[in-house]
Amino acid sequence: MKYKKLTLSLIIMIILSLGGVAATLTYAKLSSSNTTQTMSGGTPPSMPGNSQSNSSDNTTQNQTDSSNKNMMISSTQSSGLGSMQALIIGECLFVFSASSLVLIATKAGKKSIKEALNKSYKVVIVVISTVLLTGALTYGVMCANTYLLDSKQVQLQGSGTPPTIPSQSQ
């Protein structure tokens, strides 16, 4: 542990970058659930003093219900991370990848960055590894987040009970 400040700063950067990813995903989930709840607000109450018959009230209510369902379906199809949120997640994962690889290259602070990356091929390896690791982690987070948001909205649309898997008979 010759370079304690370097090691400590890299570990802090790793923790902060993971915190940034977690905060961005939490914000995306909260904003997605708020959008879904607002879009499925239900039917407005009928106006008092309206002298229409019950059959026209039922027709109007059915049309309103179907339009609410269409709005709910369209909101779930467009759910996911916005471009700004995806960019923030990508940046945080880049910092995480670069910090992790530099920490590994310096052997947890036993060497300086200059000593660890003294050859050009070592620099190229760290740069390519950072790009690949960032891409893989970003793709993984996006896939996992899309799955989690979709499953959460399916539960919101349903009757409140999770779907059951039929048992296999042998």
C-alpha cells in the first residue's frame, strides 16, 4: 500500500459511480410509476344535472374506459430509460470501469499509475478493456432495468395478484 491516496480515491470513485447508477435507476422507476398512475386515472365523474339516459351514460363510460386502457397500453410500451438517464448511467459505469481497471493495474496501490502503465501496449489494453467493460455493464443494466420496469407495470395493470405458472403433470 505504497500509494494510499491513489487507492482511496479510486475506491471512492467506484462507490460514487455505483451510487450514481443506483440513484438514476431509482429516479427512472419512480418517474415511470408516476407516469403510469397518472395515465390510468380512471373515469371522471358525471356532471350533475345531466338529463341523458342511462344507456348513453354507459356508452360514454365504456368509451372512457377503453380510452384509459389504450393510454395505459401506450404508456407501458414507451416505458424505459430516457436518453439522458441512459447517458448518465453510461458515464457512471465508465468511471466505475476505468477506476476498477486502474486499481487492478496498480495492484491495489502497490505501484503508481506511471509505473503500472509504462508501456504503450498496457495503456491500450486498459483503454480497450474500459470500453468493453463499460459497454457490457451498460447493456446489462439497460436489459435488467427494462425487465424490471416491464414486470412492475404488468403488476400495476393486473388485478393485484401475480400470474401463476401452471404445474406440470407427469
